[in-house]
Amino acid sequence: MRFENWMSCEVVTSDGTYTIGHVDGDAAEWDGNMEELVEGMEFGIMSEGNGFGVNNPNEYIVENGKWVNP
């Protein structure tokens, strides 16, 4: 998906290559290191149970459409 200027973006964390956060309240992932999305950047909405980790592959997990740190 492409980020539009009317959407909201909240950064959660990054592993230096990818960043995770919330776009319009949904868990998302995009290229870059702790970068907020700007108009035209690509991002992906993550599915329930997807994991992401800086030091551990499952440090963050999508639960109820949000990234959580279990």
C-alpha cells in the first residue's frame, strides 16, 4: 500500500533495515530505519500473529491488529 498524507503513522521500533509501527491504527511494516512514513512510501499491513524482533524474532507480535511486546 502507499502512504497518503491524510493517514497517520506511529513508529514502534526498527531492526535497522525495517521499521514497524501503526498506520491509521493498524500494525504495519516498511523499509527504513525508524523512519516515519511520508506520502508515496510503500508499507504493508501485517496479519494477526506476525512477529518482528530486534534481538528476538518474536519480540513484537501482532495481536488484535496492534504490535505488542509480550
